[in-house]
Amino acid sequence: MSAERTVIRWSLWIGVGLIVVALIARALDLIPVTVIVGLLGLLALGFAGYGALDEAASRASLRRRADRVKREREQGR
């Protein structure tokens, strides 16, 4: 597993955990804690989402490049 995937996975689980903590804090009427932890959780989830989209885009780019090379090799024969 690549290091980038590991970072995405960690960010995702940290973000989910922080959102759960924010929901618990909201149930306990700890509004400042809810706001701070909720924002940090959303930031972590946003980071994980951006990383996942970036990785998907780079993989698609590699597939397109491989297809282009394959077509060029077939035309050259």
C-alpha cells in the first residue's frame, strides 16, 4: 500500500472519529467543543476526499497514457 493511500485512510478515520466526538459533545451541550472538533473533523474529511480524488485522477491519467502507448504500438505494426 502506498504512503499516500495510508495518509488518506488515516485522515478519513480521524475525520470520522472527530465528527463522532463532535456529536457526543453536542449531546452534552458543550457547544465550543462541538464547533472546534466539528471543524477539525470536516477539515480531515476534506483532506481525505481531496487525496482520494487526486489519486483517482492520477490513476486515470496512467490508464489513458498506457492506452495511448498501446494504440501507438498497434498502429506501428
